[in-house]
Amino acid sequence: MKTSASEKGLSGPHEIGVEGPEAAVWRQRQSQLLAKSAPDTVALVAAAPVQRRSADTHFPYRQDSAFFYLTGLREPECVLALRRTAGGTESALFVPPKDALKERWEGPMLGVEGALATARFDTVLPTEKAKPFLANWLLKAPDVLLDLGRRDAASDVLWQLALQGSTGRSGGGLRRLSSLGYHLGVERRVKDDREIEALSHSAAIAASAQCEAMRLGRPGVFEHELEACLLASYRRQGAEGPAYEPIVGGGARATFLHYRSNNQRIEAGELVLIDAGCEADGYASDITRTFPVSGRFSAPQRDLYTCVLAAQHAAFAACKPGQTLEAVHQAAVAVLAQGLIDLGVLRGSLEEVIEGGLYRPYYMHQTSHWIGLDVHDPCPYRDDAGEAVKLAPGMVLTVEPGLYFGADVESPDAFAGIGIRIEDDVLITAQGSTILTAAVPSAINAVEALCSEV
Ligand SMILES: [Mn+2]
């Protein structure tokens, strides 16, 4: 059957590994990647490998972000090759040929015909043709863009291809290898309308799941019950799954930034920190809320929460075109530092606390990261001149201040073991910004009301 996947839209047939409506979107991205490159420059991008979990079981397949960004395909074992030409960019996709036995067990494969039908590539060939076909392209290539950080069988093949012939006597001479991730990261930094739609969808699903989990909060609840609620909610709403392992930390476990055991009972009076997000239409969301499992903040919990929330609001105000992530961070730090002084945790002037980094034992991470196909979207934070990137419409970042009173820091007894983080996903717009995850309450009264609901 030769159904054009391009007619089926976003909710299209994942089983044959094709997503997205328009061929033009993918062709534009392919061409944009090499737009500033010298003629004959080649980019090679492998699909993610299938990862063995144990014996003959495998981890859920997750497509490589760069490959997905350029093709919209979830099919494993493919290779995309792009070449800069005088008139634009030429593309070739290499796909595993259809295999009746494999399809009997695992379902339909994309195959050469299926890939051609997407109209996203100039040439589509079976994988075995990659080497001879690319030899010709690579001979003339002055530069090859590769994922320099990847080490697996598929990327090893690409390394070998790229290095082959790159000697003084091959006729082509030595060539340069460049970071595909860097070049693509620059492109991925500003999201197009289609990506913003996907990020908003992902944010809406994660926000709804987060509210469900907050409603489940009650003394004696186990962290894994809240995690299960999140995961079930993501899948029920049609997301692919979590964008990363959810962090559900009750009590002092909230002070571990990437706590993942999620297996303890949460006792009356404790706070619980949930940092979780899903992947939907390929795009990530990332939300953190910290709430009282009993439904009411204690006075010290409330004092710290109020400070973190104020820091987040100050950081939101800095989220607008022309600002930098550093400015967003400093806006949060100023409020947190003043709060630590006012609450008697730190002594000294605001300037001393900030300049001397005295706040760092309590706030040891950055306020923001890019978010997109990856939860920590790997886009550069500096431009080619080394200057901090200025925020522009279409960029999407998290804003996630926190305060942590782990066992290793000095603090008034009332604060010991408290960890608080509040995190939202923010889209920069021409006017300023939009909070994509605002459907999860963060104001104290609204949080208390939500987690008291049964
Ligand atoms: Mn985050």
C-alpha cells in the first residue's frame, strides 16, 4: 500500500516512522543547515541506534534529534546525507530495504518507496548503496559536518566515510570535520510555528499531568505513586512518554537536584518536589512544582517558597527580546540573595552576597536552559563572536529558580532539609514572552487549593 504519509498530518502513522505534513518544512531545514557553508560541503546524519536493554529486549526507540529535525522520520537505521550545491542543497536518504520477515514481527517498515513518497529527499536508496554513492560527494567535500559527540555503530560508519580519502594523496586532500551539533544548534535555537505548536502541546500535556499528580498528594503517599500518575497521564494524553526520568522527591530528597529513585514515602508536613515533563510530537516540556503533601505550607516552607516564586517572577520580567539568559539568571539571583539575607540565612550586603557568590550553596544551578526536541536543547548560548545570545522571538527556555537546604549547608534549623524549585517553559515573543506551562498553579493559595482537592 502506498499511502502518502504526508497526507496524514501530525497524528500520523508512527508505525511507519513518518511524521509531519509538509515536505517543504524538512527541505527548508536541510537547506538552511548548509546555507552558509562552502560549495560541496557535506553533512552526514545517522538515525539513532536501536538500544539493547537486556538479553533480547530493547529500550523504547527514540529517534536522534538532529535526524528527526531534518527528516521528521522515526525510522531506525537510516542515514541522511546533504550536499551544498551552487543552487541550494541536495539530499539523499539511505533506508533499510523492506524485509517481510521483520515486518511480520515488528510491523511495517518505511522502505525506499515509503521514503520517496514523503517528497522530502532528492534521492532515496537502500542503505547498502550509501558508501558508493557518498564516495563521489566526499571526494570533493572541503568540510564534512558530523555529530562529533556520538559513538555508536552507525556514527562510526559515518566517521570512517568522512575520513576516507581525506589524505594528501587521495586527490581530494585533507578535509575538515565540523560539528553538526553546533551548526544545527544555531538553527534549532529559534523555533518555527510548527515547533511552537508542538512545544505548546507538550507543555499542555505535562501541565495537566502535573496537576493530576499534585491532586494525588496526601500524607503517606509514595513517590512512585506520583511518578506513575505522571507517566500514565502522558501516555493517556497521547504523548510519546516522559522527556526525561521524572524527579519526585519528598522531604529532604527535594534537595538532590537529579534525585531519581522515587521510592520513598512522603510524610505529613513534608514538601514534595516534582520535576517532570513529557515528549509530544517529538518536543519536550519541563515543569517543576514544589507543594505541601498535607495541603498547607508551614511558615518556614512558605517563607522560602515565597522567595523562590518572587525570583521566578523577576526572571520572567527579564524574558524579552534583546535580553540574555545571563540577565534572566541575574534577575533571579538578586531576589534569592536578598531573600536569604532577609530570612537570616546569610549576612552581608546584597552586593557582597552576589559578588562573593555566598548564595551558591543554596542555589547552585543556572536559571534557564533552552528547550525543544531535547529537554536541554543543545543550542549554543554564545554567538560566533563569543557574545551571549540575545533572546529573540521563537526562542524557548525554562525559568527555574530554586533554594536548597541540604545536609551539607548551614542554615537555621527551620529550613533544614527543604528544597524548593519552581520551573516553567517560556516562549519569547515580539511583545515579551508567553509562559507555556502556566496552567499549573504556582501561587501559594492556588497550590494549596489544588493539592487539597480530592
Ligand atoms: Mn529544566
